[in-house]
Amino acid sequence: MECDGLAVGATVLLGPLVERTRQSIRDAVPANTRRAYEGDLKRFVAWCSGAGLTAMPARPETIVVYLRVLADAPHRWATVERALSAICVAHVRAGHPSPWGHPLVDDMRAALRRELGVRPVKKLAADDEVLRRLLAVLPASLLGIRDRALLTLGWAGALRRSELVAVDVAHVTRVAKGIVLLIPESKTDQERRGAEVPVFLSNSGEHCPVRSLDAWLEAAPITEGAIFRVLGREERLGVRLAPAAVADRVRHWAKKAGLDWREFAGHSLRSGFVTTAARRGKDLDSIMVTTRHRSVATVREYVQRETLHERGAGEGLL
């Protein structure tokens, strides 16, 4: 009986620990990736159900037909491959063999890569000229003050969407030339080593990320916690902005500025910083201090794109 009692007690005590362990395993996959995989898997399961097919475990024939359906939708190759990754991960976690590497699946992957092409569709960079156009149409309201801080800080810090909305008041350190932002974690820093990003004061007050941030913190007012928050009715402060809101704000003001809003995304702020820095002749090392890119090749791609006409040999030949 004592053993039984101990077993019951251990089960009770271990319950919260088991749940925390499960959460830790779930957290091994970045949150954005996990959400995308969950959506991909739900769509696959729904399609299988509608077609009278088994989703788990799925036959390779089922998977390749589904990939064909996605390609015909049409979806880009990156979307198709992510859906396949989600299906494979789900199989492994359920204790089934991964479909990845099966000859039939591999053949379909190769065929669709050739058919769809693997070149990513890039959104336009919001360079300094674009940023000024966006800022020019901002209203003097609390919403305008917030979005001025959001756009300028996201741009000057070359921040990813998730990094920008994750900024807290405690992450901001004042220095002589501006501020230093602490980025506790990011897409390339899942282990939370943290990184610091310099953001400089600007000579132009309306374009200055530091002054814009101060204006928002004072107007809100916000003294702790999340800096960028939802504004509800009567401009009441709400919860922290979601990463998707960054893209929404960029597109909203791009449309107001008379630009093709469909060509922009949340990443346009980050790429716009790199683009502008490349045009101004900033070296790769100094750019990477701000962007925190681990790969020089990634930054060089931006630089080479922006200096293409300066490096090409065709000028003046005709």
C-alpha cells in the first residue's frame, strides 16, 4: 500500500513537471514555425478527410498527390516544401517513419522544384526614400505617434517583425549617440544569448527613431513592459502588438502614400536599412553590427543587388 501511495503521490507531483517538459519540447521549434506547421497540418488532414484518405500515417502516394494539389493552387515552392516538412515532422512525432526521403516523395520534390522554381519572391525594400514617404502621411494622432516610432525604430534597428514587437522598455539603454536595444532572442538566436543593436539619433527630428520612440512613450504613456501595443477604441492601450501587425502598418501607410502596398511587407523595414546602408557605401562589417546577420553572403546579396549598375560593364558601350 505504501508503494501504491508513493506511486500516486509521485504521479501527482510529476504532473506539472511532465507538462512543463512537454512545453519545453514544443518550444524547441520556434513559435512562428510551429504555428505555420500547425496550419499546414490542419489543411492536410482536412484535405485527406475530404478525399477519404488516411492522414496519419499517410501513404507516400497520398502525400505526393497533395503536393500536386498545392502546386496547382497555385502555391510557391517554399509553401509546398513547408507543408511537406510539417507532414514529416508530424509523422516522426507520432512514431511513424518520416515520408521525407521516400523515393516517390523525392521524385515529386525534384519535379516541383523544377516546375515552380526555387527563387524566392522578394518584397520591396523600404529604403530611406520610401520610409520618408511613409512618415510624411502619418497623422498627428496617438496612432500616428505610435506608428512613427514603430517604423523608424524597426528601420534604424534593422529589426525583424518579431523582434520589433518584442521590445520592452527595459530593453532600451540611453547612450550619448542614441540608444542601445537589447534583443533577448531572435530567429537566429533561439538559445537566447541576446544581442545589442545600436540605434542612432538623427539630425531630422521627424525621422529620428530615438525622438520618435520618446514621443510615443510619453504620449501613451508607457513606463514599463511592451513598448508597441494595440490601440483600441478611443485610442486606449491594449496588449502587445503581434508580429503580423508590423506588415499591416507598413502596407497601410504605403497605400496612403500612393505606393503599391502589395509590394511591401514587415521585412521591408529591415531590408530597407541594408539597402540604404549599401548605397551609402557602408562596409559589410558595420552593416552586420546592426543586422546581426551571421552570414556575410546574405548581406552581400543586398549590397550586390543595389550596386549592380555600378559594377556592370555595359554602361557607355552603346
